Amino acid sequence: MRVPETVHHGTGGGGNGRAGWTPPANGANGLAMTTLPLIRFLDRSTPPHILTLILIAGVPALNMAIFLPSLNHMADYFQTSYGVMQLAVSGYLAATALIQIAVGPISDRFGRRRVMIGALAIFVLATIGAMLATNIWVFLTFRMLQAVVAVGIVLSRAIVRDMVPAAQAASMIGYVTMGMALVPMLGPMIGGALDVLFGWQAVFVLLVAIGVGVLALVVADQGETLAGSGMSFRDQFAGYPRLLESLRFWGYVLCAAFGSGAFFALLGGASFVAGEVFGLSPVWTGLALGTPAIGYAFGNFLSGRFSVRVGLNRMALAGTLVASGGMALSIVLTLSGLVNPLAFFGCCVFLGLGNGMMLPNATSGSLSVRPELAGTASGLGGAIMIGGGAALSAWSGGLLTVASGTMPLQVIMLATSLLAAVAIGFVMWRERQLRG
């Protein structure tokens, strides 16, 4: 029997928590549970506390951003070009995409807790290897292994969707990612300061310490949220066509991919723009790279506060329009001759604000089309988003020269933000068809 897509209406029920909580299985119609579990911090017989979810999602964000101000110094240390050194960003994103494809089905089969513990243990060992590397290719090998920590991004979303209905999931994901947004805001600042004071290896010492700490927290706090014993791989692969044939799933995923693609393009080119075009030091580069996260944190707050009331689709659409407006303003200022780091990175605050409004809602929408495949949907959607981000990161980094200035990067960010608006507009049209 064909399982229909779940079309959410922007609201969802709450309920009383239950001690000794057991994850309820989704019904045959794919509808999620409507009761909220009781959560006790550091009690692994209950679902994980929101602080734990923030941290398992935050470590991947920190690992991606904290060493960006050091890229030029690391290229000198390894005696390689900036283009090769930039593989630590674009190659890492590509590895993250592959890992996210695999981790969704694996976590749907074996559970969220065991997969998260294993990923953090591998991350700690890989970070030690990267810290001790004396050759660029050895460093990049361990850097790619570090990408396993991206499991935290996938599982934080899937765990939320295990626990609450669609609209509440968007709200809770918004709060999780609002906390997570502090990481890329503070990470580059801390990384730039550590580089200046102690060298780039100090950044990886900090990552090892954080990885060990979060691993201990997960062991103590993260209760299993997957219903029953998990789906077999055969059942999951049988369910893939139902997920992939959903036009709404693709609309949500492409909205998230294009919208976040603007940010990944910024990651690929911002270090060059800050250091080579504007002549900023590693510390000031770190501060500049943190500006989009200011807007992102506020956008996540708006998602957490208003997604249930406004609805997933309208919040996502508003976010894409805010990001597009900010990037259009950035181009207008550049064409008018106002070319300085304050104008460029200041407009990136609007990019962060728009993504903060769009991503939690687009993500929750993609997970809610087939709730029984939440882990798989989270992994596949994340892989598409990160894979596209890897390509845009490498492309933007390759296009930039001192002569070109910031314009190629600004055009890419505007174009991808507009495409995100088109994608969520398609979802809204498709939902009207399904309801009509």
C-alpha cells in the first residue's frame, strides 16, 4: 500500500512528558507523535537535553570554521599553494556530504546513540593526527577523517524529529541551531587569536579537548530516541523511492542547498577576500568571518519563536528573500564604489539572518514528508546541501583574485539565494495541489 506524503499545516500538538520514556513508533500513515517526552539532563534513560543537541551540532560547525583564519599561515607551513590548502575546506565539505548519505540509514538501523559515540571517538583520533601532521597530504587525509563529526548535524535533526511533530520540530531545530550559530561566530575569532599566539596547531589542540568533552557528555546524557530496534537496511532501501519521488522533499532540500550554498561560497572565498583584498590580519579575519553568524543566531531565534504560528513555508520564503535582499545591497554598494570590509561583511549579516530563518524550516519540512525515514531524509538532504556547498566553496575560491575583488563571490551568493526562494515557492505551489 502506498504511504501518502505528510502535509503539515504549520501547527502541532503538545502533551505531558512521561518518565521512563520509550520512543513511540510512527504509525503506518507516517504521522509523527504528538506528545513531548520528559527530559532529564545527564539521564540517558530519557532523550538528550537541548544543550547536548546544540553541542553535537556545534562541534561540526566549529571544526569547519575555527581554522579558516589560519589558512594562509598553514599554506606557508606546508609549503603549498592557497588553492591546495583550500582543499581543507572544499574537500572536507565533500567528505561530509558522503558521510551524511551513509549516516542516515545507519542511524535508522542501529540507533542515534551508538552512531554518535562512535563518530566522536573517530573525530578525536583524526584531530590528533591532523595536529601532528608535517606533510600537506597527511594533514588533508586526517582532515577528511575529521568529517565524520558531521554525524552530529544529521543526528541532532533526526533526534528532534523523533521527539516532536513537524512544526515543533522546526521551532526546536531553530533553537538548537541558534545556539550552534554562536560557534561559527566565536570560532574564527578564537582560532585567529590562537594562531597568532601559539601557531595553527593550537587550534587542533582545542578541538581535541572539545571533542573529548562532548563525547563524555553524549555517553552520560544521550538516551536513544529511535523507535523499536530500528529499520533494516532492506526496509530502508525499499522506502527510498517513496522519499525520492516526493517533489516536496526535493523542493525543501534544494531550498536548503541553495540558501546555505551562499554561505559555503562565503566560506570558500572569505579568507582570501579578508586577507588578500582587504589586508586584514588573522584576528580581524576571524572577527569578519563571525559576522554572518550574528544574523544567523537572530534568524534562528525568529524561527524558534514564530515557525509554529507563521508556518514552515512562509518562514522559509521570508528567509530566502532577506538573504537575497542583503546580497543585492552588497552588490549595489560595491558598484557604487563603497568597497571596504565593513560594507562587505556587514551585508553578510543579512545572509546569515535569512539562512537562520530558512534552514530550520526547510530542514523540518524535508524530514516531515516521510517521518518514518527521518534519519535517512536528514542524511540525504544534508549530503545534497553540503555537497553543493563543497562545489560552491571550491568554485568561489578559484574565481577570486586581487584584480577581481569581491564581485564574483557576491554574484554567486545572490544567485544561490534567489534559487532558494524559487525552490520554496515550488513547495508552496505543490502543497496547494496536494490539498486541492
